[in-house]
Amino acid sequence: MANRNEGEEPSSRSNTSQDTPLISSTIVRSIIHLNEPLQQGQRPITKPTLWQILKGSNIPMPFFPSPWTSHDGLGGDDIFPTCNTLLSTYERRYGEVSCLAAGSDGLLYTGSCSKNIRVWKKGHPCGGFNDYQGPHYAILLGPEDHVFVVSYDGRIRVWLNEATEETELPLYKRIMTLPIISERLKEWFWRKKMRLERKFERLYWHSFPTTCICLSEDKRYLYSGSTDHCMKIWRLEDWKFIEAKLDHKLGVTAVAAGCDCLVFSGSMDGSLIMWKRNEDGERKKPTHTPVQYLLTEESPVSVLLLKSTDEAESGELYAGLWDGRVLVWKERSHWSSYEVLPFRQAAITCLARSPGPLVFSGSADGRICAWRRRGSNSGHMLVTVISAHQGPVNCIAAVEDWEEHDEGPSRCILYSGGTDKRLKTWRIAECTVDPMQCGR
């Protein structure tokens, strides 16, 4: 039987709920393709040792780019066409764009149903790497060129960009897989029993797909949420598992951290919990205690965004709900009350903030809304509405515009991916619109 490349349509057998073995099938596939010519941006492949196979890390994997088609200048209508510009559009042949993360210098990382993580430069492809597993649910950019990727098997893989000034394309090497090998071996003997008893908080890794991750404000801790109802905490100094919290009745869909050791977790059960990280000098591990329930038994929480600035008492928490509302809490009000943003959308699927004052929300009706606060003590106003995709918007990210400009309103770059298999790059300007013109 012929080997199937990553660009082909994935079969339904790849999404099984069985425990993921230590030896991945992609490792066997890499040995088969040892003698094939290298693709663009692909690392040289060498035969892995037995210890590398058992450890499951630092093994270069072949990267077979999935087919994408460019549709520059197509799709996307906004209220005022002079304010926003569609820079590029790329469409996948198979599968939707499930997640993305934007970095500096115009770099963008996208994940999909395949095992590939694609890398883009200013809206155009420039390489990628094989992440061993798929589909991907979240990508997070960490300090020192670290890339955190979570996928269906519940593990968190950490990649490092080893590109130098002499290297034209980025080169990525997997440096860690969470949980680490020692914790996986400890758990291997009693993992099945804990899964049957549904004691997921006692397991080192997530028993079901990991759906969301975030970093603490000091970049020392990593928080992950999963459909096993757990939020797990990891220490990045030694890559050790710290603790797990099982206070939600259903799967954890969103996590956010910041504002002086605070952590927020949202769930499908409609609950939104605020946690406080307590670090005692006598204890080796920090503890997390629930401080306040911001929401209980409301519409399911789909996404969280914590916006904090250098100013004192200026943190804001945005929560997107399945009923189409976007709720906003302010730190100076002690998180006691929230504001409901105007212009009701369909189910909110993603949130993003720009380097400036804009906050973006993507929804299941294919629209992206941009918001801006009128003043320090005032509510939010609608800036622009974009009909971005022909289907739900899965993910968005906003970064500073890579082109300098002195005249006109401030601008930013917005990336969006949806179920229509398209990845779009926009240039957004802060042109205020009248909500009455939006048709709602």
C-alpha cells in the first residue's frame, strides 16, 4: 500500500479515543522516508535510536507541505472598504484552519487537522514543521522563540526556532513534550485505573484532547485546559507538572492568566472561575485557590481574553459566550460587575487584542467585530465589522502593522482562519462606524 503524505485528506480512523501509545506511528513513517529528497524548510532526517523513540522527543520528522491555493483579493466585505484592506487569502485543499498564533516580524503559525504546523511571513508561506500528531487545537508563542502546540492526544509539545541570520527559512526542533518522560513512566501502570474511575486530576497528562493553553504574566507557569474537566499547571523552569484543578463540571474551554497572579478558567458548563496563585517560600510548589465565581450556570464560555496594561488597576477580562454575548469585567471594580458589548453576534468563537486599543471578536456567522473603549470610565464602541469567512471563524490574531505609516488612523494586522478552509490577512484601521449600519 502506498504511503500517504500529510497533504492528503485524513481518514476518520485518526480521531480515535484510545490511549496514545509511547511509540507514535509518525516515527515509523519517518524511518520509511529516510531516503526521500528534502522538502523546502525540512530538517535532515536521521534514523532515531531506541532511546529517542521511547523518549518521544528531539526526533526530526519529515515535513510534507499541504496544498494551499492563493486567492489574493477575494472575499471579505466590511462596512467602510477604505478602512480595511484584505492583503492575502490562502485556501487549504483539505481541512479547516483550526488555530493560529502571531509573532513578531510578520511571523504566523497555523494548525489544522493534519500533523503540520505551517509558518507564514507577512501573509505568505515560508515553511513549517511536523508536529507528530493532529488535529491541533491551540498554538502559543512563548519567550525565547518557544512554540507550544497542543493536539488531540492531550500532550503539549514545545518547539524551538533554531534559525540564525545565515538561515533563510526558520528551523524548528522539538525540545520537550509535557508531561516529561519520567512522569509518563510513573503514571503508565495506574493510568487505566484512574481513567476508569474518572479521577483525572490525579493524572499527569490530560486524558482527553487539550483545548486551550496560556502563560502566566511572568512566563514561569503554563496553564492548560481539556475536555476531561481539568485545568493543569506546569512549571517551565524544570518542565514539571505542579497540580490539577477539577472544579468544572464539563470541559475547560478557555484559560487566561495575568493581573498579579490571577488565573481565569471558563467551561462548557457556563462557569467562569477566578483563581489566585499562592507562592510560599517554604513550599516548592505553588498552590491555586478559587477566589470568585464570575459566572455560574450561564451560556457556555467559549473563549477568554485578559487585557492588562502597565497602568495600575487597568486589567480587563473579556469572555465570549455561545449565546453571542461578549462580557467585560474591570479589575478596578473588583471583578464584581460586567459590561455587555453592544451588537449581538452569533456564538463567539475567538477573541484577540491588538497592540493598540482594539479588541476583536470572531463568531459563528463568519463576522469579525472590532471594539474600542470610549474612555477609562466609559463603555465600548463598535469600530468596524467584517464579513470575513463563509462559515464560522475559528481563530484570529492581531499584531502591529509591519509597514510604517505617519498619516491617517492607526492600523494593525489581523489574521483570521475559518471552517471555509481559508486563511486571510487584513490591515485594519480605526475607522468608527455607526452600529445602525451593521444590519442589527
